[in-house]
Amino acid sequence: MEYVSIASIGKPFGLKGQVHALSLTSFAALRFKKGRVYTLTNKKGEAVRTVTLNHYSAKGDDLILGFKEIATPEEAGTLQGFTLDLPKEEAPLPEGYVRYDEIVGYKGVDDDGKEIGTLLSVVEYSPTPNLKFKGVDGKTFYVPFIDQFVGDIDHEKKIIPIHVVEGML
């Protein structure tokens, strides 16, 4: 089964076995539901156990999570560094959104359909995500992941249409 990581577990919080966590999803309201069962995955990528969410509070990307199966700070401390995962089929994306890891390797094409590079990664260090490409000439270039520069992604052909402007490549 394929999973999607939605939170990274941090230090224990309080005396009831709750934990600090960092949200890894843009759709927290869709992903965190009391009573829902999640999988805890260790740093090696091994699914360790399932837990049921019984407490959820958020302040931006900072979360406080509680699980039915975890009752003490000592138990909560053993979860630090784990990720909270959902089966991919239980975490659909809203219309028009893509998972970045699914488009890595897609070919970028210009307005004329000419290949300009291969997507290496999506960089999120600025307010706008940027697509990092390796150009056909071997040089790296970046494209802001906004409608002004990126067209509708063709998942069947694995193509990302790019509106190239002077100085981009």
C-alpha cells in the first residue's frame, strides 16, 4: 500500500500523551479527523503501528495531536521523528492540485512543444514554489509554479507546458 505523509511527529506535549507535530499537508482540514486511523512510520520508512486520532489542534503548521493508543508523555516520546501517514487513496487532492513527487521526471516543453528540460524537483523556499529543471543543455533553471508560466500538466504524456520568457533558460 502506498502512503502519504501528512505530519512529522516532534516532542511530547503535556501529560496526556499528546505530541507536537509539523503539518506536511496543505489540506489539514481534509486530513486530520478525530476517529480516523493513521499509520506511524519510523525514520527507516517502516510502518510501525496504527493509531486513532482523538485530539487535534493547529496554529499554522504547528499541531498538537493526541492518539487513543498513547496515554503518557513517555509513550509519546518514543514517536519523535516518526511520520503520520494515510493511505494515498484516503488522501485525494482537490481538483487542480498535484503531488510534487508524482511530477518529478516530467518533461518541460515550451509554447511550440519543444522539449526544454526534465523536472528534477519542486523547491518551496520562497512564497511561490519553483520547478527545478535540468535543461536539455545540461544547465539547471527554475520556473515559478504559477499559471503565468506553467500550463495544464499532461499526466498521460508526462509533460509540463512552460511559457518561456527571456532570461528563463
